[in-house]
Amino acid sequence: MNKPNTAPFAEWHAPAHWRAVDFISDLHLQAGDPATFDAWQQLLQAQHSQRADALFILGDLFEVWVGDDVLPSTAAPGSRTEADDHRFWRTCAAVLRTYSQHTPVFFMHGNRDFLFGTAALSACGMQGLPDPTVLVFQAQRWLLSHGDALCIDDTDYMRFRAMVRQPDWQRDFLAKPLSEREAIARSLRQQSQAHKAGTTGDSTRWSDVDEPTARDWLQRSDCNTLIHGHTHRPAQHDLGDGLQRIVLSDWDLNAQPQRAEVLRLDAQGPHRRLLAPASRHPCRRPV
């Protein structure tokens, strides 16, 4: 099998005064899911005493992103309509921009929002991170990734991923009218939903992270722990030799039971913070 990453690993060194950082991924925010948006917004509006020193978003914050021209600061006159989706993206950008004024926000592309560009990052007040990135925090090294590049057994997806991450493909796609891009995105979502229905909705039958490749990444990056999302299977996996991977929760406030977790990393190590359904105030539990 081809290893998905052979380049040097990017690094981000946290400031010495940071005491806690939060990680989230796979919220898949969309206009048709106000419950998940409300939980996310209330998390970002938590009291100062509950906030971490930084927020790391490890991909798929949005259900889909077809180009930065859905935001008013980047749209040419007459190039967009006032659709519900567009108003929703602008609301999300405003929430992030307000939060980033007091807390640094770092964003890593996922498989749904890989077209999130520099203009959108600026509009949201976020800083982009390459996938993967080593976070150096409190004298330890933590490897961060969305996780989809490690699902190498899903050969169809890996071919698709290699194609859409090419600059030429992205330039050609973004040159299409916004309405055409949105139609293509709807078609791709329908295909994805049909694929999931074909596996009877059982996420355990979907491709998972290849653990030998995860071990290789950890060894080459000189890290002991990989933190990632994408698979929607929150867990902690022992990879042997002191190596592990921690899988972030996806968010779905319409599911039963509801899913919405934040992974906090502090002096005590990583621990999950559940958003209580009634109050949305995080409750700590072990990883």
C-alpha cells in the first residue's frame, strides 16, 4: 500500500502560557440542523472560566463547502442568491469571528470542507493548519489529523481524494458558477448517503483508519498520540509500544442518544467533555 504522507510534518508550538486546548471535529453544520448549530454556538459562548486557551477544529466543521464566495466579503455582485444555506454560512462565520477575538481558532480541512479557502479563514478569524500537524503543547508532541488520509482501505475514496486535492481540479471547480457547484455537491452527498444506506447504516462496516499507517505517522513525527476525527467512532485505541490514537466524536443533536463532545487537553492529559442535552454545559469524563 502507498503511504499517504511522506513529507516532513508541520509543527505548531503552543505559547508557554496555554494551560488547556479543545478539539472538535465532524459537526457537519448545515442550515437544516439547527439543534447541532445551537449546541456549537452555546459552546463558543460559554463563560470565560470554562474556555480553553485555543480551539482546534479538525475537519468537517461544515457539511459541505463549495467555495468562499458564499460569504459576502468575497462574493462578486450578483454572484449569489439569498438562499437559506448562504445566510447560514454567514451566521457561522460571524459566530467564529466573534469567538476568535478572544480565543485562537485553528482549522484543518476535512473531506467535506476541503475547499475552505484563505478568504473564508480570514472572514472567520481562523488560522489554517495542514493535515497532519504536530502540536507541541506542555512539553509533549501530539499528532493532529482529520483522519481521512489514513483510511487507505477505501480505495475509491482515496482516488477521489487525490483528485479533488489537486490545485488544477480545485481551480477548475471553483471557476464554475456557484449554482453548478452546489448542484454537484448535492449529487455527491446523495451518492454518499446511498453508499451508507447500502451498508445498512452500520458505521462499523465503513472503512476505518489503517493502524499500521497511523503507527508509521506517529513514529516518523516523534509523537505518542494521534488525535483525529472523520470516522465517527469516538474511542481510544492502543497501538502498542506506547502509541495510541484518540478518535473525536461527531456531533448530532438529533440522534438518540445525542452526540456532542469536546476533547480537552490539559495538564491531566486528554479527557472528553460531554455537552449535557438540557443545559449544553460540558461535563468531564475520561477518554
